[in-house]
Amino acid sequence: MLASGVALAVAFGVAAPVTAVVGGAPNEPQESQPYPSGPRDEIPADAGPVIIATAGVADAVSLSVATNGRATGTVSDSYDNPVASQLVAITATSPTNPTLTASATSNAQGEFTVDLPLLSGSYSVVATAGSATSTAALVTNDPSLTVTATIAATTSEQDGALAVRVRDLGRPANANVAVTVSEPVGPATNYSARTGADGAVTIGVKLWRNPSITVVATRNGGQAATTVAAETRPGRKVVKLVGPQPRNTYPLTNPPVGSGANAKVARINNAQWASMRNLTWRPGCVSRNRLRMVDVNYLGFDGFRHRGRVIVSASIGAKTAKIFTRLHNRGYPIRQIQPVDTYGPNVGRPGANDYKSMAADNTSAFNCRYVVGREASRARSPHASGRSIDINPWENPYVAATGVFPNRHYLNRRIKHPSLFKSGRVGLNLVRSTGCRWGGGYADYHHFDC
């Protein structure tokens, strides 16, 4: 007997699919779950290309320049999303030296790096991307002053000991030291200290995932800088990857904030709303004030903690925070958690591209779309109400009339993997304990109606 009270005999060998209506809260859209005669294509040919939300028009450029001439920065659009493949022009002017010019192209995270051959003296450096220009970075190159820095490998989110030594004309020197820890994503962290008479100081820095550390020493108006790459080890168990892996993975998500899951429920802010409009949301869908953002730390397959965001109905915001807090605290791993609008439009259909989101093993919720595999019938998915959550879809696939999404490898539920939802397993029990109903009874293993 299914949760809806509809009895169904599942027979995959019959010629015509049987359909059962299951899941959903009262008066909410119900998702019809058809049973196929056999799995076919995983992703329809008309599902559209992967469109990552880093695309946009350059609206802002950040820039920092070390005294060794390394200029780094990021390009972002008006919604603070990174802009990829953007040509950036860098100009360094000096009252005593020739003007230097260089260029670079931003990567998928909107980042760029250029090494400028600075001579001894002062420079004002600016970066231009499209019509956006950075604030001038002022740098003074003093070859008589040198700084070195070393740091041993450490465990993620633990303090590392950064050893700094400064010399002036070859002798140990007192100097002010500024340290910038730049993680692969997220804001940089700054520290400051002063060397002693021996020219040395050790600074405790908290590291997340293999950051770049820039150290700038200042003495008597002169500066010297160095950059070191820090190595961090995972703080949690790394998930052993078995079988085929997602083809469409998204760049590294944000670092964790605070301890534990640290789940925060908030109204949809302007930046998130701008990203959702005409993708996961369109006119006629549930209103903005009836949706919530749930930001939460989670344990990644890579053994590092990350911070993700899921968009849900305001009615289940607190419940969603509880679900992911319980999963975090019990060590249940999640590949990634991002709003589905990250994966661009569902070409020719309403909503964002859930096919690509599933194919990237993305955990998500709200998406004002049709039922996967039944778009022609215009059957509205319960995800359109924001009261359904999909968790680790790659390892917990969905069997539809038009195929298995996103892959059929994990239809073998005997495979050993910590993220599989199976009866009696801790992960499934934790979600069910909040009152959410699981779709495993009708072969939608990643789906929960809350």
C-alpha cells in the first residue's frame, strides 16, 4: 500500500506503463509516477546544453597586486556571479618607470592572474573588464626587502602555523606583516602581525581547502611579498567513488560557515531572486514571500565540509533545516547542494534544467517545472510548490516512463555506498523522522515530499 492509499502492482515487463498518484501535501500538486517497460535514454536530446549561471556581463572587477608583480582578481556581474571567459586588461603606471600593460582571461570562477615585471619603485595598477574598472591597487617594489613564508600541511578547518621571516639588506628586520588567505571560492581572510628583532613571526591561520596565502611585509615605506600554496587534508572520511560518475559537475561550492550544520532560514534576497527569475520561478508560480532560502553546511564526498543552499516553501523551512542538520551530524555525505537555477534553463519547457542538475548529482528542492519524463502532459511537479526535496539523485535515481534519471547504475540497490537511501539505513531514517515521505516505494529514490 502506497503512502497515498493507492495499491499498485509494479510490473516492469508490461507493455503499457501503469501510473500511480503519490506524494505531496493536501491541496498540493501531485506527481504522477509512471512505470516503464524498461529504461531508455538517461537525458532527452532536447534537454538543452549545460548553462552555468556564471555567464553574464562584467559589472565589477576586484584586483590585488603583490610586490613580486603577481596581479590577481575576479570579474563578476551585477548579481555578484562570476563572469567566465572575460578578457581583462591590466595597466601599471609609475612616476619613475615605463607603463606596463598585460591581459588575461577569467576562468570559470571569474578569476584571473597576471605576472607583471615590476621594477623597483611605486606603481598604480588597475584592471579593466568590459566597461568595469577596478579600484587602483598601489604597490611599492623594494628589492632590498625580502620575505619568506612556510606552512606545513594541516587538516581542513584547523589552525595552521604560518612561519614568516623578513630580511632587509640580508639582515633580520622588524616589519609589519599582512596575510591574505584566498580559498578556491568564498571571501578571503586577512591577518596581521609584526616580526620581532629576529625578523620572524608565526601566525595562526585557519585553512579550508588548499588555499593560496599571500604575505606582504612593510618596512620604512618599502614592501616585499611572497605567495605560498597551503596543503589541507580532508577533515572527514572521503567517499569511495564506485561506478560511473557525474559528467556535469559544478565548480567547488562555498566553504562552511561556523560549526556543525549551522542551518539558517531566510527570506529570498535580491541576488537569489534575480538568479531564480525566469528559471526556477516565473509568473504564475508560488510567490517570492512564500519561499525561503536554507543555507547549511554539509559533508562533501571529498571529505571537506561545504556550505550549500536549498530553496523551499516557507512552510517547510524549519523542517528542511532540521533534515540537513541531522544528516550533517550523523555523517551522511552529500555531493553538492545548489539551487537548480545554477544549471540554466530547461530549454523549451518551464523551470530550470532539472535533467542537468540531476546529472551533476545536485541536491535541490524548489523548481517550478513539469514532472520529469512527463513534460508533454504538462503535469506539474510537487517541486513547483517547494515542498519536495531531491537528495543525491545520482546515487538515488528515478525510474520514469521515458528512462532512468540521471543514470541506471544505482538501480542495483545492493551497491555499497553511504549516500544510498534504503530501508533501514540511517540516512533514510533521519529524513523520514521529520515527517517527510520517501519516493522509494515507486522508484523515485532521491525524492522526499515534506
